[in-house]
Amino acid sequence: MTGTWTLVGPLADIPRQGARVVKTRNGCIAVFRTAEDEVFALNDSCPHKGGPLSEGIVHGTSVTCPLHAWVFDLNSGTAQGADVGQVPTWPARVEGGQVYLDIGQLG
Amino acid sequence: MTKKKLVVIGAGMASGRMLEHLLEGGGPESKNWDVTLFNGEPRGNYNRLMLSPVLSGEKTYEQIVTHDDDWYEAQGIACRFGEQITQIDRERQVVVSKGGETPYDALVIATGSAPFIIPVQGKDLPGVCTYRDLEDTNAMIAASRPGAKAVVIGGGLLGLEAAAGMAARGAEVTVIHLMGHLMERQLDPSAGYLLQKDLERRGIRVHCKGATKAILGKDRVEAVLLDDGTVYDADLVCMAVGIRPEVRLANDAHLEVGRGIVVNDQMQTSDLAIYALGECVEHEKQLFGLVAPLYDQAKILAETLNGNTAAFQPVQTATKLKVTGVDLFSAGDFAEGPGREDIVFRDPGRGVYKRLILEGDRLLGAVMYGDTADGSWFFDLIKQGKDVSDIRDTLIFGPAFAAGGAAANPLAAVAALPPEAEICGCNGVCKGKIIQAVEGGATTLDAVRATTKASSSCGTCTGLVEKVMALTLGDSFTANANPPMCKCTDHTHEDVRRMIKAQGLKSIPAVMQELGWKTVGGCASCRPALNYYLLADWPLEYRDDRQSRFVNERNHANIQKDGTYSVVPRMWGGVTTPAELRAIADAADKYNVPMVKVTGGQRIDLLGVKKEDLPAIWSDFNEAGMVSGHAYAKGLRTVKTCVGEQFCRFGTQDSTGLGIKLEKLLWGSWTPAKVKLGVSGCPRNCAEATCKDVGVVCVDSGYQISVAGAAGMDVKETELLCTVPTEEEALEVIAAFAQLYRENARYLHRIYKWVAKVGLDWCKDQIADRATRKALYDRFMISQSVYQTDPWAELAERPADWAPIKTLTLEAAE
């Protein structure tokens, strides 16, 4: 794997079907944990009106924005259904119970 | 030629298999080894996997021994059982035990793993065991007298086998599991739900989301205490929460150790003369707990020792639980991930759940419960990485279909049913009878229900009935006008509510399985609704699922457009004190609140609070004697009052006092949508009670209670429910009406919308009937005994949960 992996914390600190945020110099990144312990990292800002995606309801590998219910695929960051938009995503992985992000210069 | 000395530490399943490969089938080279086998346990190799049948009484220890004394003798192995190795001297190539020093040319470490002991008070009490070896098994057998109470901590593979074994011997067993569902590493929540149901049917109690706080007892174990205060009596406690590689010897010898002893593809450690295999090793950052890869390692190591080239390649593994009568299978990778898709099949009637995980044209994983006959076929597809695009449409139906069965058209399947096939099990209605009814003029679902009773009880067969109708009516069939709850299901809100009660469904996975949900984990629309229905119908049994709540209820504050929150402390009946106002002012200063505003419901709103400050501000308010105002809740918001007879020259009753009493009665209750009340002291109605969900207007003779007002998107005056002479009756009527709404309305419907559907007259009848009213009131109070708690007090104790998990901005700031 290439890139620089930054340790963000234990997987156990992120609720299943929930998210926690990582604060960076360029805003927050939402780190999601699915019901099946997969992790995904997306910018914590909906392209619609900037809603914090980390506060959305996580279902399957999607999240619904808490402000106006846009739905995003956590894999690609693409808006689903009739809405058009894209949220930047970041590589995330779990190793030894710890979550790592590859957020390059931000880390 | 002199033989080379091979020392093996540990007589587990991996080393046993390795010795077989090395000595039996190894060719002439194999005769070059002079083997000494050490084991900490006072016995040789046995099939540890078969301890569960020993525990349950289906097998004896003798039946699971894999290598007996004769075999060791025939192979010329010097056995040193019950003798622990205390040190490896790498320089001199000797191992040290109480019997002295034993030299080696090659050393194999196969120390396996040690059970993980959770560090709680009481963990060393007599009666606490793990589940690893024959001693543990015998301890459990001895303790499993009929009627004895056993607690198993850990609902994974091992824990459940321990639980089932002890239950089979007559013990009363409780399983405590930290996670939300059993075997969460192998199963998804739906399969976990079915498993739990099966175990409960055998009398095993299952407590998920249970964290062990302490093991209680004086001289020996007596009970287990959980974080949530639950206490389970126990004569025996078995800890089966996991294992970790036993690496102490390797550490002391300064071999390279990560989580396990690091080995290369030839099972060689960082010392060229030392090898390792089994549960104690780490290969390419991976640990191994299932037996299949361990046997592969055994083969590779035997080859290596015999001078052949071979390389260990971990393969996919499949899991089965060894509990008689429980059919589950999981294989491959079933985590959700980029580009992955699910195919889900559920048969609620048979308790069958199947889920396949695909990536592109390949099958990645499979989870099956109830019907695992096709498990090995799927496992093969996974291992071979076969292109399944051709058979994808019918893949979930297994090899029979893939071999060229009929197309899996759901209508075709129904069409193929004979007329006497039963469609509705509750009412014994067959397909022919439904066709008859439809041909006789019943062209809507309601009409079919009225004439045949089909799908009118539990409702699970609604989809089937509709398919029969569609087949009979052809193009003129129109599906139920009432739309389904969401895209995850064909059932309406009303049907789901009815079936939750009729079938006694008490968890979200239970609803999704039994009602045939079409998605794996629901969506943002159905999950909050299901969570509400379950907590409203089963207040004592269901546990609120925080992750199925909308942000405001999850964070107990209203999210604002910029991601900050608003905080509203409760002011009972809109009455406050100088001390409370000072506390609010202090908090506004302390947390730099950009706006303080009086709300329409007579409360004070602090707007623009940062998420990470929420626990602290709540804690400050708690200290000043204030609790959450639930301004965010689909629940009781506010009771707005006028000053009433205490000050007002027109007031007829103590409207402020009644408002406070109402708020103290109703606060904390969850409802389908928000609920706002008003109490006016006279018909001048200064509290604007007649556009609330429930409004009380006081008159000389008593209290006029009216309901179903609105002052939002719709504006509507309330309608009179009843007039009562006393305050006590007013309180009982309103609580009973709130419960009627809680039990019957669909999620997100305000009271006025719900009343329009069911009719005010029906509501009046329910409330007018004394017995019904009293029963509603009693059920409301039962729910309040659970839910009338201040969330602020509880959540303020966990401030870390509200902060970012990590802050990476500090360096930049410096």
C-alpha cells in the first residue's frame, strides 16, 4: 500500500452504524463504521448545504445526510437517487483494532 | 548417520497433524528425525474441536483422542507430557524444563493460544473457568447438574458451544455478549437474530449488549453483575471472550513477535533453527483460529523439515457452529465494501436467511441460516473466484437452479402452486379460495381479506395473496393503494405495526427477518420508525437503538444549519425562577452562545452550541436542577400555560398548576411525532390551547379537553374529546389519549393526521370506556417507568463520545 497512514483511534470508539469525526486543517473528515465493521472516510460536509454527514443514519454502505436527507454511497461518495453530488472520500483501513486513514498532507 | 534432533513444544491439533505428515508420509527423509514432544497438558494430542460434543455428552474424551500411546511409540516419539518448557536457549540450542535441558537441531513452537480473561473483579474466584482444554470441559460437566445456573461470557463460536453443551446437561444457562448480536464476526444481524431465537427455544437466555462489570461471590462465584445493573445468579462462570496467541516463550527468547510469533511462508521464525505453527503464529499480519489453515501450516512445516520446498498460502475458511440442530454457515468476506452488492433471500415461515456478497462478477462471501445445504457449493464458488454473471439471477437458489432449473420468476412460482396450496396459514385459506373470491368480485386486497380472511391476521402472506390476485386479475390488478413503508419492504406502516404485536417481534433484525425485508439493514426512513414501534410496544423488553435515531434524538439537541446545536432546558409549564435564569445566563456566557431566544412554547433556547460542548453545558444545567427540555424529540415538547386563577382576574382554575402536573406526567415519553400541549385558565384562551395537539380550556365546571389541533403547515382548531370535572380525571384522560396515539399512529403522523384517519368518534369511545381508559393509562405509566429519565444526566458522563475521535490541527497551530 502506498501513501501515509495516520492512526486515528480504536475501531471500538466508533459506534456500529455510526461515525466519529477527525479534525484536520481543512475541515472535518467523517469516519464511518458499518454494521459489519467496515470503515469509510468521507469529508464531513454534504455538497448540498454542508450538513455534517457524520450525524446521518448509516444503513448498509450508505449514509443519509441529517439536514435534507440526501443519501450518499460510502464507497464512492456519490449522491444516490435523483440528487447529484460527490463527497471526497479517503482510504481507510482497520488493523489490529485500530483505524487508519490515508489523508496525505492533511495528516 | 546420526539422526537430527527435533523438539516440539505443544501437543495441540496443529503439531499432531505436522508429526503425522513428517513421520508417516514423509518418505526416507522422515526417518532422519529423532522427535521429543513436550506438552504442558498431562496428555497427548486430542481433537480440541470435539470438546463441545464431550461437554454436551455426545462423545467421550477417549473418542476424541487423535494419537494414543501406541502411535507415539510406533513413531519413536519421546513424550514428555505435563512438562512445561520454561526457556529456550537459542545460543546453545537447548530447551529447559523441570526435567533438565534438551538439545535440538530444529525446534517447533506450537504453544497455541491462551483464553483471554477479562480483567474484572472476581475473575479469580473458584467456579470461574475458560473453555480451552479437557480440565475446563470437565469443570463444566461437573457443574452442569440439572437446575444449576451457569453464565457464559462471550457469544462467539466457543461461548455458544459451551452454553449449548451445559444446557444439554440440564443447566440453566445465560449467555452474556458484549456486541449487538451473537457471533458478530461470522454472522450479520439477521442471521444472529435467528440464532438467538433458536438458542432461546432451547432455554438458553441471551443478553446482548451486555458488559460484564464484576463477578460476585465470597468464597466462590455466586453471580455476575453487568454494567446496566443486571445480575445473573451463577454457580459457574465460563469466560469465552476470545483467545490470544501464547507467545511468552518466543518473547523471552527474543524471537520476532507481533501479535503472534512471526513466521515466513515456510513457517520459519526469525531464528533459522526455530519454526512455529498453529494459533501462536502470525503470518503476513494475520492470525489463525480455525483448524483448516492450521492443518495447511502443518503440511507445509512437515515439507520444510523434510527438505522440500513448500509455501503456506492462507485460504478462505468457512464456519459452522457445532450445536446439534443449529444450521448456520458463513464463509468468505461478508463485510460491506467498495463495489460490493448483496443478494438477500428470507423465508420467514421456515426461519431461513441467506445472503450472498458479490463484487463484480465474483462471489465473495455467503451467510446462511436455517438452510445451509448449498453452503459448500457457495464456498467452492468463493474459493475458485468463479465468474457467476451467467447464473447471478438465480444464484441464491443454489446449484439446482444453476444447473438449468425454471426461471426464478416469483409470479411463476405462485402460478405453479396447485389450487389447494395453503396461502394463509393463520386462517387456513388456500390458493383456490382466493381465486374464487377474486373471480367473485373481490378485486382489492381489503375485499379479499373481508371475504376469505386471507392475510387478515398476522399479515405475513400479504405479498403472496397479492400475487395470486395479480395472476387472476392480470392487468386489471392494482396493488394496495396504501403505499409500503419504504423501499425496503412491501408492507405498510399499519401492517408492520400490527405484525410486530401479533408475532411478538422484539428487535429490528426480528422485524426485518420475519416480515421479509428486502434490504440488509433497512434505510434512514424505516429504521427510526421500527425503533419507535418496538419501544412503544415492548417498553420493558426492547432496548432503544441509538443508531436508528435521527440526529436530534441521538444527540439530544436540535442540529442547526451550520452543524451546531440548540439547547433547551425544561421549564415546567413555562415557569422559571431567578436562579434558573442566572444558570442559563452563565451557561450562555461560558459557552459563547451566539443567540438566546424565547420559543413559541415558552422556553429559552440557547442556539449555536458546539457539539463537543454539549455534555458540559448539560452537566452545568443538571447542577442547577434543570433537565432536558426534549425540544428535539418526537415526544412531549412543551405544555404552554397562562397564569390562571392564582393571578388572573378571569382565571377559573389553576391552569399553571395543571400545566406543570401534565408536563411532569408526560415528559420523557416517545411518541410517533412531536406533541405540544396548552392549558388556558379561561375561554379567553391566552395559552392558545385550541391549536395544540392536546388543549385544555378551564371553565367553572371543570376542564374541556380537546385534541387534534395544528398550527404548522396546516392550521386547525382542536375538537372536543371530553369534559371532566376534576384535575385528576383530566390527567388520566390526557395520559390515556397519549397512549392511544402512541400505540396506533404511524410514525411521523402528528395527532391531527392520525385522528383524521381513525376518526374522533373512535378516540372518544376508547376514552369514554372506563376500563379501556384505565388500561391505556396503566400501559402509559409502565412505559414511563422506563423512559422518563433525563438523557442529559446519563450522557454528560461520557464527554469523550461527543468530541472528535482525533484532532490533527494542533501542529499547524503551533
